[in-house]
Amino acid sequence: MSLQPPRQTNGGTMVLYAFDVDQPLWLSGGPIKPADLMELRNSGHLLGLCGNFAAVTLRMPEWHHLFTFIGPMAMTKEAFLLQVRQYVPADE
């Protein structure tokens, strides 16, 4: 599956996903694979990293084509997620 520009989802709902890296993603043995992320992105959803983002950015040179945002930086995960929710428009 190739990465395509984001488009509106079938139901018109754009969902914002903020993934922790260390447990859910394949890089740490988690169940979520790159193809799963590409499917969400190609369906028009926003993807981001909330946690050990360096594990992704240092291993995936093209990470910025898949993920919209990375964090947290100099703040707690909770504060970061509140800011993302406030300032990144999405339906969910």
C-alpha cells in the first residue's frame, strides 16, 4: 500500500490519532504496523506521535509524510494532547 494525500473519509469524519510509540507501534514489537497507519492516513485521518517520537523519526526518513505531528516536547503527554485537541481541527 502506498501513501496518498489525505482525503475526506467516506463518512466525512476526520479522526485525530495520537499514537504512543513504545507499546502499540511495530518498532517496539507492538501490533500496529506501517500498513495499518497508511490505511488510516489514506482514509483521510490525522496521525501523530505522542511519546518516544525519536524512535520513529530516526528510523523512518519519510516519517513526515505519514505523521502530522510529534510530541510531547518539554511538557507532559496530558498537556500535549490537550493542546493538540484544541489547536488541530478534527471531527474526533
